[in-house]
Amino acid sequence: MINKIDFAAKNLTSNAGLFLLLENAKNNGIFELIDTNLVFDNESTNKIKMNHIKTMLCGHFIGIEKLERLKLLQGDPLISEFDISVKEPETVSRFLGNFSYKTTQMFRDINFKVFRKLLYKCKLTSITIDIDSSVVNVEGHQEGTAKGYNPKKLGNLCYNIQFAFCDELKAYITGCVRSGNTYTANGAAEMIKEIVANIKTDELEILFRMDSGYFDEDIIETIELLGCKYLIKGKEYPTLASQVTDPSILFITGEEGRETAELFTKLNTWDKDRRFVVSRVLKPEKERAQLSLLEGDEYDYFFFVTNTALPAEKVVISYEKRGNSENYIKEPSMTWRLDIFC
């Protein structure tokens, strides 16, 4: 362990932030968890796994763009101090080739164990989980890619990655890589079941918060059956839009200035009524200047379906905080360059 400050040239490093990363992982038992719970069929792979995993962790942290750049860590005194031997990129690539569905699932289980430790340490009784997806553009013909919605490079092959984050802890919970042509909500119900099975306790209340891509009754029913809460942005279907423009609907201005109303209704394909909170915002003056024969057309309407007991305005405010999850997604995809490694 480094126990003194020595400014000799041999001890200089441009990657000092790795000290905090590696110390935190070590002190919280993360390396021990990985070593114990990640087991390859090949014994020789088990012997070298921790060295390569630590190498990749350090490489991601400093923002390497490709495996070749791992050479930047070779000879770094801080890396050597933590007994990490950075091998040639070809060697690391061969190690990564040993991962299978089985070992990848082991890593997912390890991640849940790490999150449970963090949750227990913080002693929270309620958490908000944001589920969202992001497109990762790829070049070439990687396995599992497909043409789909790809705003980064239209018509290019891509992956569609689904993430789950805990808002209070600013922590990643789980995720999965999907083909680029996958619809946003696909697999979300299964992910929710997995999350609840791994972290739910009688003392912990979970609120799932999602955008309109997850406005689906199957997802809502899954959350209800699991005894959790949800807050999902709805789509402006005619069934809903026709109700909010009815003169009998009363919009109330809340303490923070938002105009909201409540509906207990259902879509034509749904089995039962649910609580909808509607927020309306006055359109820009230029748009309002255009004559319209429809009453209420001077407003934009936003719909939220929820089973929480929050007041209507608080529902809208709570959903607005979901913007944090967008930042969490940008961190791994832009800072850690997931687009390169996918």
C-alpha cells in the first residue's frame, strides 16, 4: 500500500483517480465478491481473471477507446502498487472470449449483491428505480446487432441497451443488451421481476419510474402484482385526450404553479380503470395566436399513470426528476465509451 508521498519521477502518474476507485472497491469487498462468485470452467482462466478484470476496470475509468490503449497503463506505478499486471491487448481479448451466458449472468448476480450492500449501508426504506434505454451505434457486423432506431447514425447497425438506476443512490442496478430493432418496452417486465426478486424486502418500498415507451398494461400489471409502485408517462391517445378537453374537467393550480387534474379511467384495451394525473402547459403565444375551433387547444397536455398516493402536482414533480437517469446513461456511454466496446 502507498504510505508516503514521494515525488520521484518513477512514482509519478497521470491516473491518480484510480487510487480512489481501487481502494473503494477493495474496502467494500467488491473484488472479493467477484473472485468468489465468478467461476469459469477452465481453472487457468480462474487464476488470471482478477488481474484482467481489474485491468479492464482501470481502463474504462480512464476512458480508453479500444483494447490497444490498455498499453497506457503498462508501467504505471499506481497500477503496479495494486499488484495489477497489464498484459498485451491480444491477451486481454482472449480472456474476454471466455465469457459465456453463464458467466455473464454470474456478473449480473454479483452486481445485485453489490447493490444490496450499498442499500443496506444507506438504510433506505423507499427507493425510486428509473428504467430507460439507449441506442449504441456500432461499426462492422458484431453479433446481435440490427438496424433500428439509431439517431446517432441513421440506418446503421446498433444495440438497444436497457438500464435500471436507483435515483436516491445514483447507482446502476442492472441492464441488458438488446438488438437494435428491439421495441423499447420489450423485456422490461422480466427485468422488473428480476430486480424485485433480488432487492425487495418487506421494509423496502420500490417506485418504478419510466417514460412513455414503457406505457404498457403488461408492465403495469407486473408491478402491481409484485406489490410495488409505478409512475409512467402516458401517451396522448384519443381516449385520454378527449377527456381532458371536456369543460367539466377541473384543472387546479398547485403550490408550485403547475396546473393538474386527475382522471380514473382506462384505455380501450385495458381491463380496469387506473389513476391518471394530467398536467397542462400553455402553448407559446405564436401557436396560441392561430385560431382553433377546439376548446382547450391552447394547451399541451401530459399524462402520467400511477398507483402512488402523491398529490397530483407532486406526481408531475416526481416524474421531472427522472431527468437524472438520462445523465446516468450518458456517463457509461460517453465517458466509459460503451459504443466502442460494443
